[in-house]
Amino acid sequence: MEPVDGMRDLGAKNVFYVPFGYHMDIEEYSQDTKGIAKTGISIEDWQETGADRINKSISIAKLFPDTTDRLIFDDFFNEPSHCGGWTEYSIDNIKATREHLHRSGYELWVVLYQGQIEKYDNSRLKEYLDEFDGVSFWFWNEPSVKQYLSFTSKFFNLTEGKKRMIGCYLWNFGPAVDANPKLVRYQLDSNLALIRAGDIEGIILHNNSLGAFNMPAYKEAKDWVAAHGDEEV
């Protein structure tokens, strides 16, 4: 299932293209933008050896001139990372990158994981997070209700004044097992409450390819979007 097909199947209106260091037929994908309101583009070399990651990713963003509004460092706080990672970018580098993207008409976003809040000095994390326009937050290991509440609160403390999104995995990647449909619905309901409160601007569903496997958590998310996706906030 191609990314935009997965987006449409889920009932979503926006899509992030993140090849994660692998080949992606991005020029072919750019020919099909039906139903896409906004596009996010990953910052990486897009398999061009020696490429300037920032400018290469801007060139990819320009394939979607009517929809792209943000570029994102995925796995920025992981080592090693397909996007280079924070050991390759000083805070001044990130500040300069943000200003460069603003001149090109884009926002600069970054991915943050619950495990990184546990692993790294939070004051150091915040120094970097302060330089981004927006942050998306993820649980690699599916959270219990208690973990969701605890780490979402920590995420908010680290990103005050930033645009935010919260991701919901439809497969439990940590232990590599099916996600729990009840916990998926809990996350989506909780995230919707945060959207209504103005604390986050949206939810990211991961990922498109799961629609081919008839997984219960994917179906739960699809049913949830059918019920809530067109709500006005």
C-alpha cells in the first residue's frame, strides 16, 4: 500500500514522507496528491551520497509545492541516525537551518521519543527542542494509561510554546507484537481532548503499510477516524 493510499484508507488528510534512509519513489508519489491537505518531508540525503541533507530535502519538498509546509528531522535524538542525529548538528546549526527553512517557506520540526526523555539529560534536550518550530512525540513501546499521562506531561514541559503533534503507532514496535486496540483508542481519545484544549495541533497515525494486514489496532484507528476525522475544532 503506497503512502497516499494508506492516508486515504485511514481517512487522514495529511501525510509525512519518511524513507528512513531507504529508497522511496518520491517523484512518482508527487504525481498523486489527491486528498492531501498538507505534506511533511523528512530531512535526510534521500539516497544521494554526499548530498547536503537540508537542501536536498528542500528540493524534495518542492515536488509538493501546494501542500508542503514543514520538514522534519526523524530520529534526530537517536544514534546512529539516517538524518545525521544531534551529534552532527550544533544548536547554532539547528538555528541556522530553521532560519534557512523559514526563508524557503517551511517550518522545522523534530521527532522526540518517550525513551529519549528517560535516557538523556532533559535540560540538554530542551536546548535543542527550543530551536524547532514543532515537535512530534512518540511511544516506541505502547504506553499504559499511566505511562501515557506521565510522559505526555513531561513532553509538554519540554516543549512549552512549540507546535506539537502526538504520534500513535498501530503496531507495537518495541516488543514487535500487535498493538492493543483498546490502548490505541485510549491514545486517540486522549489526543483528541488535547487538540480540543489547544495543547496539540494533531495526531500522526503510523503507518500506511499496516492497512494491508487486517490488524485489529489498524481497524480500531480507522473506525476512530471515521467517527471523529471531520470534527471541527
